[in-house]
Amino acid sequence: MPRRIVIVGNGAVSEKFAGPIDAADMVIRFNLCRSAGAGGHRTDVIAVCNTGRPALEMLAGGRWKASEPLRWAKEIWCVRTSEMFAAMRGPLSISHPDLDDFCDDYTAGFKTFAEATGKRLRIVPATAHRKLDAALAAFDPSPYVVPSSGLIVIAHVLDNIAEDGDRVSIAGFGHEGWQWHPFAAERRWVESRIAAGHLDRLDR
């Protein structure tokens, strides 16, 4: 049976889309799941930045571990592969010395937490990240460090998770935020996938 997969970013989501989101077969949210509530409640997967400060804060504090979306989720996806970010550490220490903790890897902590809470842990493959970097080059990105976790997950779902007939929708993506994500190019990449019929937005 074809599925409805909804990827919900941490941007604003109108309450009128809560019903369609909750009715989906799979709902993916990110990190602290700020979209949960007005943007529906269903959460099957939480995709996390498993390196750097965001990962440390999620694992060290009780807010993330005690959150309702995390209790509902069946899977945790680590968006950043250990080997890829280990290789980035040296070059980043020269080009972006202020990002000294950006490549610190906390995948083991998420694995331990997943095992303790009966959730499945998946690692988004490095090939998804590399393929996306290559695709973004066509959209003239300004200098960047990595694509956003949201875009990596969208690309991973389209290329590796969705099956023939599945409908993939996104909501809560404003394509803005951290200065070292290529958001202008990311928006153009998303619009190209929508134009090709591979993706749609719930917030339109």
C-alpha cells in the first residue's frame, strides 16, 4: 500500500495541517521537535544532529529525553556519519576555528539511549550527504559547512526510504537559520523536487 510520509521541520506549521500530519503513515521530526503541538503530535522518527553542541545538549539534559515526541518515536536517526565528520575536523579547524566542537561525535550516546528505551537507531548514510552536496552545486550555493539536517533527511527519504507510489510531504521548512547552511540553494533544490513531482509542501 502506498504510504504518506511527512517530514516536519522546526519552522512554523499552521494548525490546519495538524490533522493531515497526524493521519500520515510516517512522521519525521527533528531534535527538540518544536513543531509538535500546533503541527500535530504523531512522531515516528526523530532525526538528530548527533555531533556538536546540539547533540551534547540533547543527551545531557532532561528536556529532550523526557519529551512526549521522543516517547512516541519508534526510531532515532543520526544525520551525521562519524567517519565523514571526523575527516572534516582538520579542515574546519583552519577554515572555521570557532567550530572547534562541531565534529565531536555523540553517536554512541544516542545508541545507548535507543537501546535503553527500546527504539531503533539508524545512521543516515554518508552517501546521502555526499550526493546532496553534489546536487546542491547546481544551485550556486554560497560557501557552507554542511547542508542542513532537514535537507539531508528529505534527500535520504526521497532516495532511500520512499517506495513507488509513496507521497512525501514537507511542512515547517522556512529554509533559514544557521549561517553555514546553504539555505538559498537548499530552497531551490526543494523547489526543483516539487516541480518534478517528487515532493509537496503541506503549508501551501
